[in-house]
Amino acid sequence: MAENFADRLLAAVRAKNAPAVVGIDPVYSRLPAQISQHRELNDENDVEAALDAVLEFSRRVIRVLAPLVPAVKLNAAFFERYYQEGTEAYFELVQEAAAHGLIVIGDVKRGDVGHSSQMYAQAHLANPDFITLEELVAPDAVTVNPFAGLDGVQPFIDVARQQQKGIFVWVRPSNASASVLHDFANAEGRTFCEHLAQQVAEWGAGADLVGQAGYSCVGAVVGATPDHEATMKLRAMMPQAIFLVPGFGAQGGSAEDVAPCFKSDGTGALVAATRSVIYAYENPEYVQRFEGNWEACVEQGCKDFVAGLQQTVTITQ
Amino acid sequence: MAENFADRLLAAVRAKNAPAVVGIDPVYSRLPAQISQHRELNDENDVEAALDAVLEFSRRVIRVLAPLVPAVKLNAAFFERYYQEGTEAYFELVQEAAAHGLIVIGDVKRGDVGHSSQMYAQAHLANPDFITLEELVAPDAVTVNPFAGLDGVQPFIDVARQQQKGIFVWVRPSNASASVLHDFANAEGRTFCEHLAQQVAEWGAGADLVGQAGYSCVGAVVGATPDHEATMKLRAMMPQAIFLVPGFGAQGGSAEDVAPCFKSDGTGALVAATRSVIYAYENPEYVQRFEGNWEACVEQGCKDFVAGLQQTVTITQ
């Protein structure tokens, strides 16, 4: 792993011809009946039984996705909901995805003042420094909340530098209500979001953070929105940042909305789809086509997601 | 627990005559030698041994603090660092502190877009809905990161309303580097921090959220800084919010810095000290006075913290 995270990610995107990541946000009540109605897993009131079902589902989804996309994004919230067993399951899935050759992004949105962020960076991004856990790998990258400024982000950058990992600093949420905060503008019309983007560009600009392709291991989470001009501004302000782009598919973002996150050579963004892929078996069209085989539905959902992106973006490098 | 969280907290503050909370942020390397050098706990490279030491320390600190302060604040970062066992230990300490009659604040700084925040609110604030965990209690309140706007905070407010719990929305970090973001100002000179404060005041204003004393279960984390005028503005903008005030003691905040967080009747704020109390045995003055008895040092550190606050603030209600 002696390679800058951005270079590794770009190579993986090229290898699969897919600037795509699938989010794993499993909710018990939406699991396929074949899993949730399995007699030993069929109890949503029992934390271990419910989690076993979630874990079985997630493992099988990862196996289906592995040949199709370069990366998966595991959302910690959906595992923390199962207490310590959920934390264990989250790290089990990190191992499982890594073993399948996937780049693993931990969507943890952590961030606090410096000494707390140090602990979060140890917990979620650094490989364990305990000899009793030396076979455990942490995610290749995590999402970071920049609310406390550089002081709270630096511990994650330090781990990324030391261990050839990456971070995606949350710059623009994909939900509408966030605009009340992020569109707050100064006298020159610059928004808070743009002000933050400028900071993130500076935080990631160090020569020891930027890989051979010109991208930094400090990326940015930039939600897809219909305001393409705003996205193009962010793209120009953070030329070295790979954008992790949520909001595609079930959250309403279209291929046109994600296009401005890419540079003209087709690099620069990793688009995330979650519910439209992992719950593809809820789509009547797929159900009919694959006669209720839920894994075939997920596979097709992922293929359609990737094909949609390939129509939008051509990677020329 | 059929009482608004703000009313419960105020009653607890009055009962101890101490608008004070002690933060539990245990770091292995700073544990007292009597614990870290205990032969069975003496291995910082073994995750379980290290965590056992951290847990033993934290339990004994909680026992020492229980008669002196109304609340403790457990910082999740310092436990997550020990993986699933750390999550288990965190919830064990929540039970321990609750059993001692303390109000427990989970300092988790969680926040994401809506569906993820729902999961975080279930994970960290709601009492478990699993029948196999029905004896487990979650913290009475948690800190919340508002980066995604109301959409990301609402799930926590919903749990607070339904279960008579509380939240403290992070409005102003206590670290200097945060000001690059939070002092970003619009054409009228209003800062991002003030803009956010205005939102938080609105989010917490619902009649079903405000208790008999006029305070909401939606409070605010407002770091102590030397800019007292800025603090007074925030105090005026969020009249129904109880301020959770970090930055006192080891982080450099003085009694004068926290004073503007209180209203004239002495209510409205809960001041947090962490390292100056839980590591009081590193203070040579205490060590000499108590002949190296680390728990006596922590007790005196806490008493001195509370006495300092009592000199600053008189609770008249």
C-alpha cells in the first residue's frame, strides 16, 4: 500500500471503468424476505438476530458488488444502532470488502476538537496499534465533519499521510435543509460552503498529500444538487480534491447533476448510490425480470447505476 | 422520568449547587500508576487490558464525582478507539453513572443527513427498542453536530421529545481554529455562528420542547472564549437554550469567560471541566497534599472546579 490514496482510487476506478461507489446503509425492515424471514434471523426485537440478518445481507451485497465497482461506502450509523455488536459487524464488513479487493470508505462523519478528533482518527481510519488486533484493517478512507476547523481535521490528515489513506471532508450536504446554513453568504456573495471549500483546498494541498495524478488524499463530500453552477464553482475551487458525491438515485440526484463534479478528462469524482442499488429488489421491474432473485436484482441495479454514469462521463486517462 | 430534560437538569444543578459537568475523556497514557501498573492491566498494546484499565479508572472517577456534580459527560471518541469493546465500555459507564444518580451526557457530536441521523439518534439517545436490551439506558442527552441543518437534527429532537431527553447542538467550538469558519460574516456583520444560533433557537422553541422553567430540551454547546461580547450575543439569541460550555480549565477558559453564558439569575449554563479534574493527580500541589492518593486528588480537583464556579455564579432560583 505504498501509494497515495488518490492514485489508488483512480486506478481502481479505471480498472472497473466506473467512477462509482455503492453505499451500504442496511435497514432491517427493508431486508429481502429470504433473509429477514429465515427462521433463525426472524426477530427484529432481538438485537443479535436482527444484526445477524443485517450482516448476512451486507456480506452478500458486497459479494455481488465486488466485480462491478471499485469501492463501497459503509455507513457507520446503520451499524452503531446495534451497539457493540454493531461496531463489531461494521469492522467485519470492512474486512470482508477489503478481502474482495474493494476500496472501503467508512462513512462516519466524525469530527470534534483536536484531542477528540485524534481519538476518532485512531478509531476509524488508522490501522490498529494494538498487537492483539494486528490483523484488523481500518477503512481506506473516512468522511470527516469539518465543523471545528482544521484543528479537528488535522488528526485525520496525519493518519492519511502516514498510512497512505484518504479522507473526504464534508463540504456540501445533499439534503435541502442544509442550504439554510451553507448558502449563508458574505458581502461579496461568497457562500459559507465556498468559504469552507477554499479551506479544504488549502488543507489538502501539501506536497506529501498529493499523488502522481495531481489529486490529494484529502477529498471532499459534495452532494449532487440541481444547481450546476454552484457545483462548478466548487470543482474549480478544489482542483486537487476527489469529490465523493452522494445524492444520486433515491435521493433525487440525476446524471446531469453529478456531471459538473467531474473534470473534462472524466476524473475527479466518485458518485455514490445507495438505496437504488442495495434495495433494487424493491423495484417491480427487476423483480419481474429476475423472478424475485434479490441478489440478481441488486446486481442489475448496480450495473444500471454504473452504465448511467458511463453515459455521463468518459474517463480519458 | 416524566419531566422535561431541561427541568430535570436545572433541578439537579440546584440540588448540588453546581452548574457543573465533568467530562470523562480517559487516555491510557495518563492513567494513574496505581491503575496502569496493576499487573493484570499493564499492557497498552493489548486492547482488552488497556480498556480494562480505562474502564476501572472511569468507574472510580464517576464514584468520586457523584456526590459533587449533577452530571457527567462521556466522550465517545475515547471509547470508540477500543473498537467494539470500547462501545460496550461506553454504555457500561452510562449505566454506572445513571445508577449513581448522575445525569449523563453522551458527547458524541453525531450528525448526518436525515435517515442517517435517525440511526444515530436511535444508537445514542433513544433507550433501546430491542427487548433483549430492555434494561439498558441510553444517555439523558447527547451533543449533536448541526452541519446538515434541521433535517439532520430533527431525529434527535424527536427522540428527546418522546423520551424526555435532551440534546446540545454544537454552536461554537472551543478551539481557536474553528473561528476561520464560525466568524465568517454576512454583509450586516452577522457571523455564521450567530446565524446558526438563530436556527437552533427556532428548532428548540416548540411548546412541547420547553419545560416549566422556560428552558428547552434543545440546548447548545457554546465554547468559552475571551470574547465575552460574542458570548452575550449568543446568550441573548438563544434565551431558551441551556448552554453546555466546554473549554474551562485545561483548555484555557476562565471563570470570567464562562460568566456571560449564564443569565442574571444564575441559570442557563452547565460548565464542563475535563482534564483539570480527571487528571488532578498530575497537579503537584494536590499530589503533595494528598500524599499521592489519586482519587483524593480528583475529588479535590472537582471541589475546586465547583467552588470556582460558585464564586462566579449564584443561582437565585
